[in-house]
Amino acid sequence: MTSKAESSDHPLHQAIAWFLLRVPDQVKTKLFARVFNHLARGQTLVDRLRELDNRTMALRVTDIPCVFRFRILNGRLRAADQDRSDVTISGD
């Protein structure tokens, strides 16, 4: 089992940390939405997301810090251009 300090020295972890700290939130949000929509294609989750159509959601990661803001349209995530959200999920 590796400690937290050892795992942060891994090159992949360093690359991800560099990306998360230096790339603008809007760019990360667009990338996340594209990957999510691709992976969710054909999943039952898409039908559930349609129930939230036209809502905005923010995912706030406090230890990085960054905020991903999405608008849900037709069961897909889209990057939201506004600072306000209907729901904010926050965590480390």
C-alpha cells in the first residue's frame, strides 16, 4: 500500500495535477463533458439526465481548486457559460 506522499510522486499523478492546476476551468469542463457524453452513450443514465433538462450543475473540487459547470440538454452534458448553477456538488 502506498502512502499519499508516495502516490503524488508518480509521473501520471504529476501530469494530472499539472493539467488540473494550469488549464482553465472552461477548457477542462468541455473536455470532461465530451468524455462523459461519449462514455454514457447508450447507458440508462442518459434517460435519467433528460429529467434534468435545462438545469445547470457545478462540480467544485476544493483541493485543486477548480469548478466544472454544466448545462444538461437532451440527456447530455454541455459546458455552461454562466457562473450560476441550480445545484453545486463540492468535495476534495
